[in-house]
Amino acid sequence: MLRALTSALRLPRPWRPLRTRSCASHGATGDPEIQVRALTGRDQGITEILMNRPSARNALGNILVSELLEALAQLREDQQVRVLLFRSGVKGVFCAGADLKEREQMSEAEVGIFVQRLRGLMNEIAAFPAPTIAAMDGFALGGGLELALACDLRVAASSAVMGLIETTRGLLPGAGGTQRLPRCLGVALAKELIFTGRRLSGAQAQALGLVNHAVSQNEEGNAAYHRARELAQEILPQAPIAVRLGKAAIDRGMENIPTQDRLEGMAAFREKRPPRFVGK
């Protein structure tokens, strides 16, 4: 299965589902809730995960979480993935957070298991070896913002709306938001946003440092996606192992990067020539 997916991802192709699943809880016809696509041409090396659950505004239910976990498990083994981009196929929405309607049907024990799986999903996104970018072209609330926070970089439409709003519903951010938001913004500001459940526009989020870039929305509703793709294109020419180890060094405090590309980069600098990276 892994070999087949990896092989397929290297070929020019349209959107393809990772695997078809049933969705009895929502009365759907078994259509997958995510699609994975490897870009080609000048974008080769960028892989996109498209969340597409329009009936629930991309709310994180059991099926969507399972499909995301499966995709990440397979893609993390593919060295051809240089940048992983999360986007939405539902106009005006990135991810509406956890599926509270689905949660209402769960027992207390099932809720606990689901929250653990949701937390595990965010950890898997954060631990993905290649850089990850969230393209936020619409609402990113609760778990939706937690998903974006688990990514390395965030790009938002200036009109997008985001926030950890769980306290307005008698809940707490349970999938890493209480840790990742303070790391991003500092403790005092993170507490203010969580205590108040405040919603921010993309422009406000950029001013605070919550997102890397905010762009004016276009008629198609995908301006953040296009800016995120441009950002990914800036990463592509760089030495892939150095980029991955740079991420690891920031995340885990690593310092040494003993790679052939590192030696080549230093030699190219000394010799005043472009580096010839080989990915080793």
C-alpha cells in the first residue's frame, strides 16, 4: 500500500483519494474526506492534502481524523515530499474544529478516546519531517486553528476568521492549542485569547504573529492557498536534508547537520558558485 501510494505520488495526476471509506454517521455515500495530490513541474516536491467535508464544514470527525492520520503515516516515508500543504476544498472554511454533533453521540469513554486521537493527529502534523504549511482561506476555529498551529507556517486570507473558541462552549482546547499558542504568541497573549475565546481576522492574526502572511481574498476564495504555494516554492530550491534538519533543530534543539549537502554548501560559498545539492 505504502509503495503503491508513494509511486503514484511521483506521477503527474489529478486529485486522488487516499482510500474510500464509508461515512454512515453522516449518511454520505462513502466519498473520502481528504484527497492527496503531488504537484508537478516547477511545483514538484509540493504535496497537498485537501480537506473536503462540505456537509460539516471540514469538522474533525472520526473519519476525517483517520484519513489524515493514514495520509501522514504514508507521506512521512516519501522522500519526494519536500513541502506538505494543508488546504480546504470547502469555500470559506479551512476547518470548523472538532465535530461536536458527532461527539454528542459518543459515550464519555469514546469522547476520551477521540480527544486522544485528535491530539495524536496534531502531534503527527507537528512531527512531520518536511515543512508544513496551512493555507487558511476561511474559518479556522477550535481544532481547526489547532491543526494550523501544528503546522510550521501559516498563511491566511485577511478576511479569514480564527480562534480557540472552546471556552465559549464550556470546553478547553484539547488538541495542543494550550501549548502551541503560547509558544507562538507568548503566555500572556495566549491566555487572553483562550480566556476570552476571541476570534481574529487574518489581518489581526498577522499583526500578532499568529500567521506568517495575510493576503486579500480573491473571487475564487483561494488567495491564501496561492500565497502558501508561493511560500512552498521558495523552500523547494533549498537543500532538502538541511531544511528537514533545520526544522528538527528548531523543534528539538539539534545542532549538528553532518550531510554531504552541508559540505557542498560550504564549498560553494568559499568558491563563490551556486551549490549543487544532491539530497545526501
